[in-house]
Amino acid sequence: MGDLTERYAPHARDVSRSLLGKPNRDFNNADDWRYRPNGSLCVHVAGDRAGRFKDFGSGEEGDLVDLVMREKNYSIAEARKWLDDRCRLSPEQVS
């Protein structure tokens, strides 16, 4: 995993809920939260792949920075700022 993925992975549950809302109960498990009516958007919130996502509809995948960039149409700097604020990371933790 990359540095950014590792930085935000412990916050995957909070980030997912804040960004995407409630997951689809019909397709969830302890490690993966599914979104959309058919569960095609998967956010790994725990386990070895925590902090990663896969959109089975479009084939896109990446880390939480990529997901925020995609969902909010943010630049990487804007996505990192949003994540840092959401995860309440101090400047010392993000440098």
C-alpha cells in the first residue's frame, strides 16, 4: 500500500459514510461496504484492502484519495484536504 492509502485506511468507514452515505445492507460484509442498488461500488473498510475501492460497473479502482477525487470532482490537493479534515489529521500527521 502507498503512504496515502495507509494514512487514510483506518478512517475508511467514516470516510465512506460521509462521502457515500449508508451502504447497501444486502451486499455488505465486515470488510467491504457496497453501494448502489446492485452493490457494484465496493469500498474496503477493513482487512488487508482497507482504504481501497472498486467500481465493478465502470472498472475504476483506487484508494480513498481517488474515490474522493471521483465523487466530488476534486483535484488531488482538494481531496487530500477533505480527507485530512474528515479524518481530523493534524499538520504533523499529514506532512
